[in-house]
Amino acid sequence: MRFLPIMILLSVVFLFYYFFGFDFVSWNAIGKFQKLVNEALFEAILIFISVYIIYAMASIPGLLLLDVVAGIVFGQTIGLLLAWLSAATGATIVFLSVRYAFSNLRLEGKKHFIQRLEGGFNKHASNYLLFVRLVPCMPFGLINISLGILKVRPRLFIWTTLLGILPVSFFYTHAGAGISHMIRGEGPISAHLILNRSVVLSLIGLSVLALLPIIIKKKMK
């Protein structure tokens, strides 16, 4: 019965896809979210959290687009909290399910990729975890699954995930808030509206994150 959590997880994702699909980052969906926010904020928050957690559980590429949606619909502060905590919750559900299912897994062969990773994690666990979270160089879902197979301690996984994904969540929701400000701006679209402070700061922050692997690699030489 070790695979029961994974089976439940996959069933929830399948049922969600069957009844609702995964089209929650389109302009049509954003418009519906915005309308719901104006009419029933608490209900909109609950729905968004549920959608985000399902997306994270399904390990769908482009998950960070939901951070942008959060910034557009809820604004910087509320959007950041919702996206950040929902991403961490979904990641933890996947991690714990995989960790439980493969708790008796024994990796054979010294050249096994995951075994080599396991050796590195045992020596510098928190550093490795923060790095893979701070620098989005691997798919979010793949990281959660891999760390579950590596049997990382749950407490370590949770705090490094919360801390590590915070900057990325901030920049993407910040960009979403900037886009929302641009959309609501009156008058014709201009360079000033497009390159407002929120969008510019987010682009700078994401550029810095993209350059981190190169900087770290040079420092290590």
C-alpha cells in the first residue's frame, strides 16, 4: 500500500483535469478570477489556492505563470502569499507521497545519477536544496520527486522550499502586479506604462536569478 498516496494524488489530478481542465492561465480565466475577486474575495482565494496546489501536484510545466496570474488578480502582497504558500504545499504533498512510496528503495551501482546526488545531499543538504530552489534550473515537479526519492528529511525540505522559492514567487507576482497596473492604466498604451517600476524590477530580478549558475560556477573554479 505504499503507492496509495501517489495513486490518490494522480486520481485527484485526473479528476480535476477531466472536470475543469488546465486552462487557468488564459486571459479568459484571469477575467473570471478578477470578477470573482470583486464579488466574493474569500471564495476566489480558496479556488485559486486549490487550483495552484493541483497544478503543483500535477507538476505541470509553466507553473510560475500562476504566480503572474496571482499578481494580476490579487495584487502584489496577497498574490505573493497565495502563490508562495500554495506552491510549497503542493510541493510538500508530492514530496511526501514519493518519499513514502519509495522509502524502501535501494539504489544499486556507484554511477547511478540519483545515488551521486544522494552523496552530495548527505554532505551539504541545506546548501543543495536552497540552490535548486533559488535557481530555477530544473523543473519544479522534478525537484520534488527527486528529493522524495532521495529521502530528504521533511523538515529540511519544507523550510528550504519556503525560503528558496520566495524570491522567484516575489518577482513573478511583482511582474503580474505590474501588468495589472498597466492594464488598468487609462489612456493609450505607452512605453511608460509597459516599463513601469514593477515590471522593470521583476525583469531585473529574474535576470539576476538566471545568471546565478554562471556566477557560482566561476566562483567555484
